[in-house]
Amino acid sequence: MTFWLFAAVLLALTWWAVEFKARSDREQQVQAVVRGNANLARAFEEHIVRTLAAVDQTVLFVKYQYERHGEQIDIREYAREGMIADDLFNQIGVIDARGTYLISNLADHRRIDLSDREHFRVHAEGRVEGLFVSKPVLGRASGKWSLQLTRRIDRPDGSFGGIVVASIDPFYFTRLYSSVDLGQRGVVVLAGDDGVIRARRSGDQVSTGQVVGDSPIYSRLAGERAGNYIALSQVDRVSRIYAFRRLEGHPMTVVVGVDEAEAMLEVESRIGVYRAFAAVASTVIVLFALAATVMLRRQRAISARLEASQARAEEASRLKTEFLASMSHELRTPLNGIIGYAEFLHDAAPAGREREFAGVIMKSGQHLLELVNSILDLSKVEAGRLELMPTEVALRTLLDEAAATHHPGALAKGLVLVVDSDTDVPATVRCDRTRVLQVLNNLLHNAVKFTEHGRVTLRAASVAGGLAFEVTDTGCGIAPDFQTVLFEKFRQADAFVTRRHGGTGLGLALSRELAHRMGGSLSVRSAVGEGSTFTFVLPTVPPGGTTRTGS
């Protein structure tokens, strides 16, 4: 059953990976299409804005001439002399204050009443200032669709004197980009903020005047400067990937869309290959499960042998721990004697080589005793014989006592040793004072040892459910790949560090074990060249509460 469960999980993972890859490929393709559409939308926007600006310049010129000379102006003469560029519009002219199309650049122009047209009324009624771009209008004389770009004409007294109007083919904007490959059902749209499409091109089909103001897509266009979305077109019911940009200075938006099915065709083909591979892999997994079932008895026998081997290894580890504990006890007595006599010789010897030799013996003995004590503590932890003796401890006194031991070493290296605590930390804490000091001393010792310049900070702070002691230094930092093994026994950054700074490699391992035994944790944050922060979290025990001793 185990193998079949494994096979089921493997099958699920295989198909999950395939579907995850399929979704990732689809998302990447959509993003690529969006980027392409966004670039086209930006290019279309820039072209349309430049075109409208050029037409507006012509409108402003005619407005200026009419306001100065009235009906005497000759727009056709302006065009012949190159004073205006008439290749951007179908017609340009003047509509007087009564709404009569008075003057035009066309030779066959006839006067007609346009007072009912929106592009005339918005100026006559004072609803618009500056350039106005109309909805698509069907010409009464030409029978063709056009966009009207208009500006108000002011009389000398400031009253309404009519408008200058330039008629533009709405498909001029989309026709210029007909060579851009957007697929068979790609689309370019110029839509106004009023919800009316000024021009739309999809393949060889062009249209204008559709009202899309009530669609959710339109509400999004009206609220953003630029963006993208995937939606079903209200015009032809085709799902497309769109990108849009609002025209700078004009109440219109240019939209570029690519048929979603066409854009995803290659990706869907690739996904089909993925699924075929998954089907083959699924067959192999099922065959593997069948073969594994046949070998189940052999595997059980192997597992039994492994369990026996593990039991022997655990017994060997227990014996090793007992041996280390016994040897540590036996070594401490002669070591204390050696250290005592070395201190006596050091103090009694005259200044010179004899005192130096005695000092070397004393320091070596102290270092060896430190190693023996660390091994003994570690063996107690591993054997589950470490007893905790919690008492009420003044927190500030605890911090100062831990720091006082390391002030001389920090001062000798020119370091600043800072003790700090947050305002919300309790005045007292219930803990095993000796073991907490042992952890803090290990951390401060390492911080001073591995910091060449700068500062070392011991800080206490309240955290959820406990108290955090942070030891921060400005030392060399710890490489990320070493942080994973930092708390293993007999591990230091490298052999060079061991030779240069000394140490047994047991301090951090023992500190973490002690932290765990006290119900807390010990962790590190570090970056090479930026220093390290070791955080010892101690759970808060209510005053007068109890804590478990032993393992």
C-alpha cells in the first residue's frame, strides 16, 4: 500500500507540475502579448496626438485669420500657398454664429445649416473651451463619416462669432497601422470618454460610432491612464488581450487588442506536449509501483536490519556520552590543580621568562578546563540530566553582569559594548540565572572575538510570549552557506578562524541546546561584511510559577 500511495502522490505531483507549467507558460505569453500591445498603444497614442496637434494648429490659424479679416479670408488660397496642410483632413471651414457653414476649402462648397450639430452647440452654449473632438458625424452633403475638430470664434466684444471646423476621416488613425500584424482578429480602437467609438479596425473591417459606454470595460478605460485587461468584446463577441493608453490632453483612449485564442495557439500546442509527456510518465510510475510491490518483503527485511543497526548506533552514542561525562569529571580535578599551581608560580615568579612560562601554562589550563566544562554540559544535555533551577532575577542586573565580564576584552580592542533594553520589558524575570548567563556569555564572547572595530550591543526586548536577548556586532559577518551548520558541534567558520581566534566550536552548539532546554530558541541573522545578530528567546514564566527540571 505504501508504494501505491507513493505512486499516487507522484502522479499527483507530475500532473500538478504539468498544469503549473502550463499556467506559467500561459501567463508568460499573456505578459508578452500585453507588452507588445502596450508598445503599439504608445506608438498609436503618440501618432494620434501629433496628428490632432497638427490639425489644431491649422484650426488656430484659420480662427486667427477669420477673427481679423472676417469673410474675406480664402482658405483655398492658404492651402495653395502652403500656409496650411490640407492633407490631414477632408474639409476645413467656418460656421458662423447662426450655424451656417459659411466658408470652406472645398471648391464645390455650398452653405448648409449645421446649428443642430453637437460640435456647434457646445461652443454656442459655452460648454467647451479650447479644442473639441466630436463623435463620428455622417456628412449631410458627402454622406461620409468624419470627426469634427472645432474651436470657438470670438468677436471683438468677446461674444460668440461661430466656430472653425476641421473634418477628419476617423479611419485615418487606424488605416496608418493596417500593416501591423495583430492577427486575423486583432483590433485597434480609438474611443472617447463619452463611450462612443471614434474609429475601429479589425482585420480589413472598419467601423465607427458604436456605443460601449455601458460596458464594464469602458468604466475601466475611463478611470486609468494606461493598463491592460482580457475581456469579451461587445462589438464582435471575441475574447481579446487588450492594452490601452489615454491620449495626452484629449478625452480619448487608444486600445490595441489581440485575439486571445490566436495569441495562445502556440502555447496550447506546447502544453499538449507537456500533457503527453505526463501521460507517459504516469504509465512508468504505475509500472514502478507494480514492481515495488513485488519487492515489498525484501524491503521489510532490509528495514528490520536498519532498525537493528540504528539501535546499536544509539547505544554507542549513549555510551559515548557517558564516557565523555566520566572523563570530564576525571579531568577537572587535575586540571584545577594545574591551574592553581600555575597561578601560584605566576604570582610568585619574578618578572621575566619564568612568569611568562607560568602564564602560558595557566592560560592553556584554563582553555582546557573550558573545553572540559563545555563537553560536560553538552553530555548532560544529551543525556537528559541537565537540571534547571529557576529563580526571580532582576533583568537589568542580569544584563549588566553578563556585559561586565566582557568589558575588558572589548575595551582592549577599542570596541564599544552597549547594554540596552526596551521600555516595556519586565523588571524581573523567572529563569535559571546561571544557564541564561552561560548563553549570553557565549554570545558576547563570540561577538567581541570576531569584531575588529565598531560596537557590540546586548539588548533585551519583549516579544510574543517571552523575552528576547539580542547580541549584535559590527564584525565580519557569517556567510549564508555556513549559517546552516553554525550550531553544529565543533564547527567554526573555517580552519583559519579557529587558528586566529581560538575556540572549541562547542559554544554555540551548547548555547542552542541550553536555549531549547529552557523552552526557548537561538537564531542568527547575518550578512558578510555587515555584522551579525544572535537572538536568544526565553519564554516568560509568571512570577512564582514553576518550570520543569531535567529533560
